[in-house]
Amino acid sequence: MKNFSLVILLAAVVLSFSSVFVVPEGQKAIVMLFSKVQKDSDDKAIVFGPGLQFKVPFFSQVRRIDARIQTLDGTPDRFVTSEKKDLIVDSYVKWRVSDFSAFYLRARGDKQYAEALLKQKVNNGLRTNFGSRTIREIVSGERSELMEEALVQASESAQELGIEVLDVRVKQINLPSEVSNSIYQRMRAERTAVAKEHRSEGQEKAETIRADIDRRVTVMLADAERNARTVRGEGDAKAAAIYANAYNKDAEFFGFVRSLEAYKKTFKDKQDVMVLSPDSDFFRYMKGAAAQ
């Protein structure tokens, strides 16, 4: 009897543990009864919120699904504009599960699989909107309108997945790398041409300024040389006049002084040798000094 009571107690404990389940905060759950979603009288899936919940033991399976707002931020994609030009568009999507039963049945309750399907639907909407606009329209003023239209299209197409799309945003729009490189090369060539033009204009102005300065320097040097010669000539004339005046006052003394200066310069170096006649007029004053 005691063993039977213990078996009943153990069975009751196991039954109680298999009849309850816990849904964490931020998640919701649906219960699969015989591999079918448990529904209410209105044929809608029963969604269990956070907390301690009850289910049919042994035959029920609990599927927990994240009910928080999710962010789908994948890799940038290539889109074609109405001008048949490619753009690399980086976007993100804010979404959450609205119909847990449809999400489980259509997306298998797998977040990654659901995001892959949602990415395709959002890209289809963006591709349609980008394909109907030019680059100027996309960049200049219709970006907000484009995102609103993409949001509407994504919301409509995502309803079948049990997903509510809250927002679609375009973060960045770039040209493909090969197009960007060609544009950069063209811009670089244009800037190089402009730089060469400015450099040649500057060199031309520099040559003009240099030639003008050289001309002015030549004229100034010529004027200075002319003035120097004029001053030198006037000085020589004054010196000659002074010499002539001094000679006229005492010619004999002037000749004597000049002869002494000549003797001094001639006999400055003791190694010099002069061959002159003793009767030369050069020794006239020496003869006179010896005679005296």
C-alpha cells in the first residue's frame, strides 16, 4: 500500500511538471496539440504570454517565439534606376511577429528563415521603387517618399508570414566600385587639368614679372654705371685741375716730388735690376744732390 501511494505521488508530480511551462519575458508561445496549433472557439491560435502557463500533458509541444521588435540589417544590395544605372543600397527593416500561428506555419518559427523571406520581399519593393526613379530624384528629394512606398509594399507582402513591418529605412546609397573608380579618375583628370592650367598661368605671370624686374635691374645698373663714370670723370678733371694748379705754382718743386715718388716705387723691391745710362734724365735730381 505504501509503495502504491509513492507511485501515485510520483505520477502526480510528473503530470504536474508536464502540464505547466514557462514563457520568458519578451517571448510568446503557441502550443501544438497532436502537431496542430491549439486554437480557441473563434478558430484563432491561442498565444500564451510571459509567465507560468498550462497545457495538456505529454501530447502538447510548446513553441516559443520572440515577440520583441527585430532589426533586419543585411548586406547592401544592387538596384537599377530608371536610367539603367546601378546603385548599391544599404537598408534596414524593423519588424515583429504579429500572427504567431502564421509565422510558425509559414516561416517555421525560425528567425533566420523568416528574415531571409522578408529580405526578398523588401528588396522586391525597393527594386520597384528604385526602378521607377532617376538618380537625381532618389538623391535630391524623393528618398522619404521612396521609403514610405517600400514600407507599404513590404507590409502587405509580409502579412502572409505573420510579420508586421514597422519601418523600412535606406541608410546609404553608393555607386558600384567600378563606376566610382571611373568617376574618381575622371574627377582627378579634370582637377589635374585645372591645376596644370593654373600652374601654367602662374608660370607665365612669373616669367613676366621676372622679365620686368630684370629690365628694371639692367636699367638701374646702366644708370648707376653712367653716373659712376660721370662722377669719376668729374673727379679726374678736378684732380687734374689741382695737379695743374700745383704745377703752375712751383714747377721745379712739383717735378722734384714726382721724381721722389718715382724713385720710391722703382727701388721698392731690392731684387729689381734696372739698366739705364748714367746720363739719363731719371737721375737728374740724384746728380744734383750729389753735386751739392
